[in-house]
Amino acid sequence: MNALLRKCLMESEKPSRYVGGEVNAPVFREGVFSFCMCFPEVYEVGMSNLGTKIVAKSMEDAGFGVDWCFAPWPDFGEKLKENGIPLASLHAKKPLSSFDMVAFSLGFELSYTNVLYMLDLAHIPLLRREREGKGYPVIACGGPCCVNPAPLCDFVDLFFIGDGEEVDAEVGRLYEESPDRETFLQKAAEIRGVFVPKYPKERVRSALVEDLDKAIYPESFMVPNCEAVHDRAVIEVMRGCYRGCRFCQAGFLYRPVRARSVETLTKQAKSIIESTGYDELSMNSLSTGDYPHLRELIRSLKRELPDVDLALPSLRVDSFDAEFAQDSRKSSLTFAPEAGTQRLRDVINKDVTLEEILHAASSAFDLGYSSVKLYFMFGLPTETDEDLLGIADIATKISELYYTKKRKKSLRISISASTFIPKPFTPFQWERQASEEEVKHKLSVLKSSLRMRGVTLSWNDFFTSRLEACLARGDERMGEVIAEAYRQGARFDSWMEHFQPSAWQRAFAACGVDPERYTREWSEEERLPWEFVDIGVSREFFLREKHRAYENRSTGGCLQGCKGCGLQEVCPKGKEL
Amino acid sequence: MIVFRYTKKDGGEFLSHLDLLRHIDRTMKRAGIEVKRSEAVNKHPKIYLSAPLGVGISSEAEYCSVDTDFEGDFKEAFNAHAPRGIRCVSYRHTEGKVNVAYEITANAFLVEGIAPFDPEEILREETLVLTDKRGRTKDVRPSILELERRGESTYMKLKTGEATLRPDVLGEYLAGRYGGEVSSVLKIQSYGLEKYGL
């Protein structure tokens, strides 16, 4: 390691984020297509991400040279910049600019400026047209945010849309076979699941892995040098969710629901646990409680991995089962009713009733739980003050239930309320977002009604939600705003200590773009900026769902019969029916 | 128990003490070396490390003891599964509990980057008061057991215990007084563990 880099590391917080050498890290192969898997967030967050591990694994299996890079925390980033040291990959310490492809995973809109930040630190021009013909790497993006590529088209050469497992390596092979960059980009644009802004298509279909059980999955995880946010083994039990909550983008993007077999999952879990030394295994999916063989899976995992703690995130209220809770040492129970009244829960198609919440809470309280977390949204379509007051009503009922018996501890209820963000590819994609005035009012209703003993309320920053909506629903003009905001100093926008609303406000003003352009209601006749992407769920289905919402009618989910979302042909559940 | 000597370098010097403990625990698990655990609710592995090394200080002489009945080639098993820069150099089986942190009396370091100076000048002084980052002053002279120039390097043997003095702190003081800039610090030996022959 050279003395200058060493000095930068010594003067930065948690230098082990940047040195590499993690157990199970890929060995970089020279002389083949080289791929740098970037995550535009700090190491501890990036190391917890599953999607990038799958992508990297598919590239490694294809025989390509693979390395990683995460966003340097601002202290280290500043030092690199001051000293003119270009951002390099984690293990092989190759400058990012020397790779054939530098690919970012976008799971959260507020990480967009970090893509520019990393390119900038890597001495790679931010704009596609500034890189043209100069031998820079192909800049690619993938991940759920890419279903609306429009705001990033100025910066990105190639988007991966949908499941990456098979497409990633195909693109790598195409790169190796192509005589030059242009031929590569032209041909790549023809692949399903790939969008090349330079060679646009009328309709871009997202890629789909039909058989998840046979899909690529890492046999081992890199073990991070410093503790990651989720420092544990992860198996992906299912992809997709049967439920169809109308606000939930992931619920539609990852359709149809595909599950892995107990046998495959057990094998994958064993392999990851043995190669990492982790003592916790997380069974991931959007709704693990809906996995059809959950009991069998838990039995199998406990038999094969007796010393490993099992974590079940995203358990839904109605699938909460005392049997699962007993093993965990957690003292807090989390529910996400999302809305305060049954009427509004019907509007958003969240099929959870107050009785179910109380029933689940009751068994948990008897097991010794004394703390409840409740997640709600506000600013939902058709919402009135009555719906907001319903939240206090739920809190009161939970509290009454708790104190019907004598308990050792007093009950704590923490309520987290976040502003509704209308996202592309949901039945609510045409909706407007609540204005600042409305949000103020709604918060005051919540604050005054929740002045109860043992209840705490937290909410997210208004401007952050507004920005998330603008980025999620943005068009090409939003790209100009992103570039300007970065120039004004915006980065790490999801970190309150680094978020600079003023940089964004100046950027919107400088570009002459009113955020209202993206947060307003869209008419059903308008063409939405992302509608050239086809995720398989039909526009008609989304419209039907939107109209039912306005009639206060829930639809239920796929488990209560097929609702004809448009993916029947490829849906394993649809085939069963 | 097994007591072993290991390196912490080649990037490993940037691991924090807490992370290092976690890594050693996981290395044991990957290697199939079963470590005994405490009986508490949170079952701590019975792994005992020598005193924390400042982040960024490399070492060829870190020590650790683990409560295990492992009979195989410990060094080979450990090294096949340890993170980069963490390498077992030698090991011994011992009877009874060993906690290396309490047995070490002094450590020796090589510090690079300090301009040539006469160590006798420092050793002749009866007190050497340094101010740390938080503005606290302390006489560190009693901690300095030996100070020599070895070629371009500065060798220092520092006492541990209550008067523990960080080699980089002393190195920076010397660089400030005589010129140069500390470019690396390497721990080469600990004293007090001779009986284990590591």
C-alpha cells in the first residue's frame, strides 16, 4: 500500500471499509471481461445487499473478472479527491476507469447522487455524451429503481431491468464477442431486460427468471471487515409477494411469485453458514410468512443448522405465529397496518384487520413481549382525518389489550409514520403526493391524537419524501436536476447528517423544474415517463385496481384466486390453477 | 486451551479490536475449531485477545488464547480460513486458563519515517510530558524502556499496564521534534509470554 493512501486511511473513520481482503472475496481474473459491482452506499449498507451478491456470482460463474466498490464515506471521499487518488475497486485495487463495465445497483432513489459521486471520484465523466468514444467503461445500472430509467439516461450507458441472473452474463459474453463498443451497445439493446438509452426501443421488457429454484445463488458471502448493517447469512425464500398492496412497488415489480424448494434453501443455507461462520440466518422475501412450506423449511434448517439463529423479517400480522417468536430473543414486535381504518386499508388493499393485529399481539404479549412497533403511511389516496385518528384508536386498543392482564413491564408502542410516495408500476402511479401544507396538517392530527402514555411517534422528513417521489417518477429533465444537485454538493441524500435540501432546491430552481411536475396527479390518458418499460403487469390491471381503490374495495391477493394482473402465462401459481 | 501468536498486517491492521474478535470467532467456526462458550444468555466464545492494538498499527506479534479441545493442526486450520493479514505463526496447547492480556509486560515496535536522532537525548530526560488529542497531559517517560535507531527505523520497547503509551503517539512526538513523518508502525515482539515459546 502506498504511503499516501495509507495516510488517507489513517485519517478516515473505519478504514477497514476500504482495504479489502474479506474472507470469500472473489479473486480477480485478468484478461477477460472485467466487471466492477458498485453499490452507491457506504460499505456497511452495501455489504448487506443481496442482489449485488447474486449479480457478482453470475459474473464470476461466467468466468469474468469481478471486483467490488462501495461509496466512500464523505471523509475518505474528500481525502481521495484532495490527493487526486482515483477511486479503485475493493480487492484488486484497480481504478474503476480501467474496468470494461462499472455497474451500480439502484435499490433506493436517494442513492442516485452517489452514483455521480462515485463516477466523479473515479475520474470518469458523469455525462454519457462526455464519455463517448473515449474508452471509458460501460456505465451500467440495475436493481428495482431501473424500472424508471428516465432520470438517469444522461449518465448511464446500459440499464439492466428486472431479474439479472441470466442477463448479466449474457451481456458480458456479448461484450467479449463484439468487435467494438457500438456493436456491443446496439446488440445489447436487443436483449430482453436491457435498455440502452443510445438505442432506445418502443417497448423494453423486464427480464424474468422463471425457475428460481435453479437460478444462480451465491454459495458463500464475503464476510465484511467491519460489522455490516445486516451481518448475517441470507437465503431468498421467495421472490415476489402474493398480496398486491396497492402502494407497494416491490409487490408488483417482483411478480410473479416464485419460491425455492426446502431442499435447495437448506443446501444454500448450510453452504453459506459453513463458509462464513455466521450464526444468524435470515429467511428473506417480501412476505416470508406466505412461503407455502415455511414450517417444513424451519424444521429442516433447525435440523441441519442447530446452532444458528433464524430470523424471519417481513412476517405479516396474520402469519405471525407464537411458535416462530419463541426462538428469537427479540423483545419488540413489528406490525405494518399502514392505515388507521379498515376503509383505508381496503383502499390500499392491505388485507389486515384490527382483530388480526390484536390476536397476534395478544399471543406475543403472553410470551413476554412488551414493545410494539407500528408502521403507518399518511397522505394516502382518499385519506381523511378520520383515517389518521384511527391510528390512535389502534394504539389505544393494543394498550387496553396489554393491560387486561398484570404484566411485569409497561408497554411501549412506537409508531412510525411515513409520507406516501406514489411509485411507478403500482395502481397508485397516477396519484399526487400530499403537499407540504397537507403533510403539516396530517402530522398535527397525528401528534395531538397520539399524546398517550408509552406511545412515541416518529415521522420522516417531508422534503426527503418529496425528493424520493421526484426521483422515482422523474423524466429526463429530472436528470438535469440530479446533475446540478450533485454539483451543488448533494450526496448521501438518505443520511440526514449529509442531506442538503438547499442543494436540491437550488438545483430545481437552476434547471427551471418545479417538483410539482412529478408530485402532481397524472391523468389516465397521459403517457407516464416509465411506460416504455413493460414489467408484465398490465396497465389495465393497474387502472382496474386504482378504480377499485376509489370504491373502497379491496381485491385481495393471488392466494385468493388469480386477479389477472397480466402475468398469468408465466406465473407458477397461475399454472397450478 | 490453545495459545497462539498471529500477525495483523497487510490490511488487517485496519480492523478494529471488536471486529477482530468477531473475525477470529468466525475463523474458528469456518475452520471447524470448536470454541467453548460462556454459560451466559449471550453465549460469548471463550477467546481472549492481547490488549487492543491501535487501528493502523501492523503486528507480527499478536497473541490470543482460546478454550478448545481441538486436536488437529491448529495453524493450518486457522490460516485456511482467516481474513487477509491475520495469520497464525505458532501455537501451543496449555493446561489451565491463559489470558495473554494480563501476562504481557512490554511490547516492541519498529516505527518508520522519523528523521535520524540521538535516542540518548530522550532517554536522559527524567520526564517526557505529552499532550494527547483530548488535551490531557501525561508523563510518558516511565513507559519507555528502550529506544534505539536501527538503520532507518526507530526501535522502541514500551511498558504495558497503566502507563501504556501508544507507539504512534511517541513516534509522532519524535517526528515533530526531529523531523520526518511516521509512515508505518510495526509491532515485532511482546514480552512476558516467553514460557510459551511462541
